[in-house]
Amino acid sequence: MPKRGMVASVLTAAGVVLLLSFKTPSQPLARSVRGNGAVVGQPASPTPDAARTPAAPSESTAPQASTSAPTPAQATNGTVTGPAVANPYGDVQVQVTFSNGTMTDIVALQMPNDRFRSAEISQQAEPLLRQEALQAQSAQIDLLSGATYTSEAYVESLQAVLDQAHG
């Protein structure tokens, strides 16, 4: 009996130490897309690169460049197409329409859809990512938990568009 009591005491002490040393995240919340359409807050990864796992073989290829380079007029008015960004579930590519230097529309030209679950996630994630990016007027948006790879690829394609348009 004394051995069990000692083990229980040590484990309890260790649990208390771990609990007291727990730090809450100071990062923004990402939204989780559930199968029923419910959106739940989850801690977002600090940056897309920090959260990314080692690249899968399909991710090792460089993103394809846009078919046309933007002109100075496109930076304030017009449409700019981003690169297709590979992720383990399929390519993501966005096209952004600008009016007076403001993003007015984002169209996802490619989203993962080769599997039923990928298509289902893309259908739910794309409108949320689009809305967040248009509201933020930048690629600095929260990632969607449950669609992390798709969110990261969306942000990467969007950032490439913004770099082309304003660079």
C-alpha cells in the first residue's frame, strides 16, 4: 500500500507542476470547419511556414508562375492570377480583382477536389478564406483548422498575387 500511495503522490505532484506551467496561446484563433458546417475556434499556428510539416514529394515542386505579369495598371485596377500552390490534397490557385488598389473579389481557380472529403472541405473553407482575406485586405488571415494545408496554400497564392500587384 505505501508504494501505491507514493506513486500516486508523485504523479499528482507532476500533474500539478505541468498544470501550473501551462501557458495559454497568445495567437489569434483559427476557425475549425466541421462536417455539419459549424465553425469552432482553435489556436492558429504562428506562421504558415512554422506549422508546415516536412514537404511531401508532391510539395517539393516550385509553384508555377502566373501566365501574365501584371502591368502597373493592374496593381490598382484589374485581375491578377496567383501561382498554383501544391499541397498534399491538391493545388490551390487564386485570382484577385483589384479596383483602385483594393481587393474587390477573390476567385479560387483551383481547390483540392480529387477526393470526396477534399472537395467537401474546400467547399466549406473557400468562402471563409475569401471573406477573411477581403475583410483584411491582405494575406494575413487566420488558418482554418481542419483545412490547414488548403489554408496555407490559399494564403501563399494570395500573397504572391499581392506581391505582384504591389511590387
